[in-house]
Amino acid sequence: MKLVFAGTPEFAAVALAALHQARHEIVLVLSQPDRPAGRGMKLQASPVKQFALANGMSVAQPRSLRLDGKYQDDAKAAQQVLKAAGADAMVVAAYGLILPQWVLDLPRLGCFNIHASLLPRWRGAAPIHRTIEAGDSQTGITIMQMDAGLDTGDMLLVQALPILPTDTTGSVHDRLAPLGGELMVQALTQAAQGTLVPVKQPLEGITYASKIDKSEAAIDWAQPAQTICQRIRAFNPFPGASTQLNGETLKIWAAQASDSPAVAPQSCGEIVALAQTNIAVAAMKSVVNITELQRPGGKRLGVADFLRGNALQVGQVLG
């Protein structure tokens, strides 16, 4: 099938690779403009752009697709190349730009989206993060026929995936990404055969996964331990949950919740016990057992290695 692909991060690059391997003709790839990254803040191509160029695909990077917006020159140029592509369908995965109606109407079969949640739960920008933060027991992939709304289109294929107690955003991402590519290949096969059956999204159970902000990284020790640990897993690897100790920011990468002993609210954030396997920190009527952490400029370390180079004491308070 003749396809246009639109995507930016690694999640999308995995799907693009699956479509390429399935021998679809990818006539054009859209990806976000190169962004500064790394310590040198040099411009870096997105994973999707890197894969596309390595495999001889044409790439366009408009800053907007709105013909009446700030970057309308970019949009008009994109309109020309999209029309010239003559694609049967457009596949979208974590692209980062809203598709206006003129884009949705161009391909013969429309635009298909790979969404990393079980719609209508967790529509929006950060479904994997919010799923783990909320303590959901499962997530999955929804292949959706796109419309002008925010992840409101008809569902075409859905497959659930369990969330394990130790899962992080990173580990769930790494299982969902190949599943998304696999289901999209299946959806395109069925689209060509005319066997896809669109299903309207339920009106009940709608939630929105707002974009992750770095300000959310700070741990609030006055929350229950279970809530704190879910947020630590949700923010691994980005933005990384953090706390303050003696004016220094510590990243907390892994922790487990304990319901005992009960701790008075005024003690929240206090280190109540130290062991080779964990640092016990008081939360609201519960305890967070930290098992992996990191100092600024240092490596992620288990507690035993961390304590060898850092003298912590019972009674110190994390803020």
C-alpha cells in the first residue's frame, strides 16, 4: 500500500520499521523539526527522521500544518508534497502536530493512528505515563480512524496488555511500540481487503493524558507511599522523580511501598531506616522504600553502592 507516515519519537520509529518490513511503499515521512539535545544542545534529528533517511525515504518537517496559522508557508509547502504523494492512507504515531481537516481528507482510505492506550481512557499526549501514574492494571494499543477531535475517532483494532507491579513508563513503552507496529500492519491489510469494522468509542470512561511537565517530577512525601511509587515508575525514564537533600537534587528511580509502620504526617520525608537494600522514607501513614537513586552528575545506583559514597543518616528529611 502507498503510505504517508507521520511520527517523531522512538515509539513511532518502531512502527515505521514494521511498515517498511511489511513492504509497504512509504512515499513520504513527516516528522517534527530537528531539536537541540544533549549536553552540547546540538540539533538532533528525530528517531523517525533517522530511520527514514537511512532507508531512502523522503522526509518533510513542517512546523505546522495549519494553512491559516503562524507557519502557513510550511503548511502550504507540506500541502503540495502531500498532494503529490498520492497516498492510499496516512499512518500517524506520536507525531506531535494536530492534523487539520484538509490532511485527514487527502488519503483515499483516510488517516490511521496508533494510540498507546485502551481508548477512550487516556486520550491525549502522555497515555503511558498517566496509565502507570494512575495505577491501572492494564493498557494496550488502539488503532483508530482519525477525525478532527483529540483521539475521538472510531476504533478499528484494540489489544490489551497487562501492567506489571514493577513496570515503568520505559518498560511499558518498549512492549507497546512493537505491538503498535504489528497491529497497524494488520489494520492496513484489513483495510485493503475491506474487512475493517469501525467501532464508536464509548461515551463513558473518557480520561485525558495531559503532557508531562518537568515540574511534576518533585516528590510530595505527604502523599501515600503507593501514590508516590506509582509516580516514580511513571516518571522513569522521563522526567525522573526527584527530591531535595541538603540543597542537592536526588533522582529516585525505583522504590516500593510499605503500609507499616504508620507515620504521623509531620514526619513525611524523614529517613526512618537505612539498610543495604533500601532507604526507608516516611510518607502519609506509610513508608517508601527507595531501592535505586542518583546524585547530580552521577550514575544510577542501588542503595548499597549509593551508601558507600554518600553518608545518609536516620532523621534527615527529604524535601
